[in-house]
Amino acid sequence: VAADLLQKLLAAHAFNPAPREQELGGLHVPFDDLLGAPKHEKALADAVRRGERVALIGPSGSGKSSLTEHVLGGDYVPGVAPIRVRVGLEPPEVVLDPREFVRHVVRTVAKAVAAAGGRDARKARRIAREVEPHSRRSVKVGLGGGPAWMTGNLLVELGGIVDDEGPTGVDVLESALLVLEVIAAAGLRPVLVLDDTDHWLVRPGLDDPGERIAAFFGPILRVIAERMSLAAAVVAVHDSYLTHPAFADADAFLETRLPMPAVPDSGSVARVLAHRIRRTAGPAAAARMDDIMTPAALARLYDNYAVGGRSMRRQLRIAHGALVHACDAGHDRIDVGHVDLAITD
Ligand SMILES: Nc1ncnc2c1ncn2[C@@H]1O[C@H](COP(=O)(O)OP(=O)(O)OP(=O)(O)O)[C@@H](O)[C@H]1O
Ligand SMILES: [Mg+2]
């Protein structure tokens, strides 16, 4: 019965508004499909393929991470090597001092090498050489805990440049360049992914974010542009930075600006929810979308999205809330009343 279906969705966390990063890409419905124009996934993929620095501009919850993970984790750009540089919990020097930022990038690669089993990889290669000194076969090693592209000889080579502490060489800029060169020499396009800028530029308890915004969009983007130009970059930029005077500096260093779209209609919200249902509860559940939510409930969800600042995360939170209310009431379909309750929660 339908009420069981709603219970099943609830148990599957179908409308979880904050999925894990590894899940985001698979849950994403391409904006290009929703809007019927190749202005987002394709535009991002093309820019990355050209090695550009791209700003994804949009408010919190608008889908910047979702789009990034979908494009960089999918088949859009063959041979892409994303390096996810997180700075949210790092000391301020990392976003204030370009050298410290570069050191952090190398440290990020070092950690990924360790997670991918880089040390074992080095050992395995040495043993392989001792056993078969003339073999030129690539050594298939790796623990699978690192990025998907970090395998085989590339992993071994990266392991030789960085160690768990960070760069082994003295000059951190040279180490960073070497890392990028080694990746590029393997036929891959390194991409620096700077997706958590909100959390480090504008932190609660940090009254003047201006210094960080100025440093990041000035000297740090400059060092990426001028010293790490082998890498493409994808930078999540919150709407509110656009009017910040310090953001003006970024113009010179960000080649492509992609504003996050607003989805056009309630049908788009339905497609996003149906895809969630498919991924979490299976295709049979997704095919019963009409049993799950009334058209009026979908329309109410969309109206709320339209006035609520383009936040897909908020839509999912409300959809989840409406699902909870429908289940609590023992109803077999999510209706407008459940959505209204969720909106006022
Ligand atoms: N096109 C889409 N298809 C399916 N789900 C989407 C889409 N865009 C966003 N979402 C969902 O909306 C939620 C918010 O998206 P996301 O985390 O990408 O926002 P964001 O712009 O990165 O926000 P923040 O600035 O807070 O990091 C996630 O649960 C994500 O799965
Ligand atoms: Mg995000």
C-alpha cells in the first residue's frame, strides 16, 4: 500500500538534504536537462577541459557541490584528476599566505597518496623490480581509499614527491609544480577543487571576513593562476562575495563565471525528487511518483523554492519534513498540508 511506500522512503532517507560528498554526484539531475540548454554541466566540463579557472556562483544550497561532483566524478571530462582542497578547518595562514596555501595543496595530495596506499605502492614496486628487474609493466597497486585517478605508476610517482608530512623538497612551489607535472605527464588534467570557501572565508565568530576574502581572491588565486597554471580550478563562490570590494581582484584570475541556475518549474522539482527516490528506494518506487506526492504539493514546493532563494537544499529539507508529517498522520500521499507544515517547521 502507498503508506508503506512513504515509510520506505523515510527509512531510505530519500530526501536527505545533506548527503555525503561521495553521494552528491550520483544524486544530481543535470541542470542542462532541467533547463534544456548546455549551460551548466557542459559549460563546466568544457572549461575544465580547457584548463580554465571557473567560479560557480550561487547561494548556499543552490547545487554548486552537486554540479561539481557530478561533472568531475562522471564521464564529462575524460582523464580528469580532481584535487579536493579543503580549507574549512585549517589555520588562517592557509587562506592568508599564498605559500601556506600551496603547502596545503601539496599536503592534500600527500594525504590522498597515503589513503590510496602510496607507501605500499612504493614498496610493491620495489619488490616487483627485484623480482622482475626488466619488467616495464605498470604495477597495479592501491588501497582504493584515495581518488579514483590515483593508481598504478602515477600513485608510485606521486608517492616519491610527497610524503605524509607534505612536500619532501625544500621549495613548496616547486613541489606543487612537480605534482601537477607528474599528473599531466600521465595524460590527466589536474583540477583544484575549492568547494568549501563559505566555511573558511565567512565563519561564525569571525566578524571581519574582508581580510580573508581579499587574500583568497587576490594573492591566492594569483598563485594558482600564475604558478599552478597546469591545473584547472573550480571555485565555489557565494553570491554575497560578488559585492565585496575584495572580490574585484578575482576578475583577472577567474576565466569563467557560471551562475547557478534557478530550476524553471515544479516538474524540475519532481524530477529531482524522483531521482532521489530511484537512487535510494529503487526504480519501482520512483515510477510511483504520483502515488507519493500530489501535484498541488509539488506546486507548493516549487512556489516556495521560487521565493526562497534558489536553495535546492531547502527544497529537500521541506520535502523531507512533508514526508515525515504525512507518515505521522498515517496518510498515503504527501499533500499541500504536509508541505505547509514543513515550511513552517
Ligand atoms: N541539480 C540537482 N539535482 C539533484 N539534487 C540537487 C541538485 N542541485 C542541488 N541538489 C541537492 O541540493 C542540496 C544542496 O546542494 P549543494 O550541496 O550542491 O549546494 P551548494 O551550492 O554546494 O551549497 P553550499 O554553498 O552550502 O555548499 C544537496 O542535497 C543536493 O543533492
Ligand atoms: Mg557546497
